[in-house]
Amino acid sequence: MVLALFIAGRMAWRMGAGRYGQLLAATATACAPVLIAMSGFYSMNAIEVLIWSLCSLLLIEILSSDEPRLWWLFGLVAGIGFMNKHTMVLFLAGLTVGVLLTPQRRVFRERWLWAGVAIAVLIALPNILWQIQHDWASLEFYRGAGSK
């Protein structure tokens, strides 16, 4: 929870907020019912929220500081996020579409971004290979969970 508060404050700072804005962002994060509920017991969902927040912060850092070498760290976190929960793919797809629809789409020409993608894929590869060998068992699990 403390890391989530730091991430919220840092994101606010990176987007131009002063001390009050950073405090407000951290306070809003601390009071968010979903975050409180998910952090109250051990669940992959609590970790997922943290990883998504960390990826968002890294993206903001990369785009606002023009520091493309951070893409390797983004790829590392994204790969770990995929190993935590497959819904990381949906988050990354949303980020990709969001960046493509802005002038920031120029980042897709940077080799550091593709190095980050390679790192994420390498981390996720054992899981993907296992899924292939077991006829995409997780997809069957998701279908069953969605029908209840």
C-alpha cells in the first residue's frame, strides 16, 4: 500500500502537481475502496494493481523525461506482470492504443522500446510455452470462471 501511495504522488509530480497535488493523489489512492479491499487479503489482484501502477509511472517517466533507456525496466515489470496475471496483456494493449493515438507514438521508432518488449516476452515465454503445451489451459479456466 505504501508503494502505491508513493507511485501516485510521483505520477502527480511528474504531471506537474505541487506538494498539495501530490498529497491529494496519495490520499485519494489510500482511500480508494477497491485498493483497500484488494490489499486487505493476499490476492494476485493486489499485486496486479501495483504492477499496473508501476508500469504507468514508468511510461510517464519515459515520456516526460525523454529517457528511452527506461524501456528495459518497463519490459521487466511488464513481464513480471504477465507472470502474475494474464490480464497484463489487456493493460498493455490499452497503453499501446493510447500512445498510438497521441504524438508520443514516435516512441515506437526507438530501439529501447523494442528491447523492453523483448525482455517482457523472454520473461513471459515459459508461461506461453506451457500454455501452448497444455492447450491454453488458462483460457479454459477463464471461460469457466466467466460463466458463473
